[in-house]
Amino acid sequence: MPMISRRLMLAAVLGAPVLSQAQNPTGVPAMKPPLPATPAAAPGAPRTIQWEELVPADWDPFKDFKDLNFQLLDDGDPRAAALLKRMRAVWDAAPTNPKLVGQVVRIPGFVVPLEDTNDGLKEFLLVPYFGACIHSPPPPANQIIHVLPKTPAKGFKSMDTVWISGRLTTPRTDSYMGVSGYRIEADAVTRYEEKRR
């Protein structure tokens, strides 16, 4: 995949507007601030959150790379490989949002299996976009949730869309598919179904 495609894809994951070269001479998309928090849930019910809320308002994933123009590098360029390694280190250490720690939340996402058994998924990563960690590089750690269902989640496969709910914690987990900044011991894993109008 060309470097520019990675840049655009990762910018989309983070909700960053993709700016033209004239708008942003560095060629690096600027991170938009997280959306306002969603309303409080009914007592005892998990609060539905958006992926943007997992990112601290003051964290800029491109802060250390503003002086670089990604558009000038090809995937085969050794400078691109070094830059990708440096970016990966920054993103694997991405900070979590302390305001969400300990909250019981509900969030949709895509399944990246880590431990799949005949009884169902015992462990997986939840990611915000299709192909993350499998067909493309992992997003920042604050955009990956390590999910441990309380009972194995049956009937799900890689890249299925699901809702998960449970208490959000922040033990960092380094798996073979990516580094997660969050963990949920899921009370529920249910199929995501879009409401038709």
C-alpha cells in the first residue's frame, strides 16, 4: 500500500480532516478535537461512547512529524521505513483518556480475533475501521480495545461488526496484532445492526 494511502487511512481513523498541500504545507493531517461526550446513560446501563472520546483532547498523533512531508516518500524508501518505525513507537505509546477509566461503556467496532475456540471468541481486539491490524497497520493504542468476554462470544469471525459493553480499564496489552491502550471485560458482545430508516 502506498504511503499516501496509509496516511489518508490513518487520518480517517483518527477523525482528522485530510488537508490539501495548500492548506497544510507539512502534508500531515491535523487532528480534530474529540467530539463532546455522549449523554449519560440510564442508571445501571452502559453509556454509549464514540471512538473519538478515547483520545485525550490534547494528544496530537502527528506532533513529532509536522516537519515531514509524507507525500515525498515511497514505501521502498529507507526513510519511509524509519519514519514508519518511529511513528509506530509513538502510536503504540498513545495516551488514554483518564476521564473514561472505570466507566461502564458501550461501543461498536470491528473484531480482530486473538483467541478463537470451538466455544467462541475468548479474546479479541476491537478496532474502529475495517481491516485494521489485519490488512493495514494498527491504529494508535488509544484506538484499540482488548476485549475479554465474560463468556466466549459465539458466531463471530474476523472483521464482524459488534457492540461491546463493560467497564473500561487501561492495562496496555501488546499482542501480535497490535498494542491496545484499553481493555474491557465484556458483559455483552452483540452483533451490530444498522437501523434502517
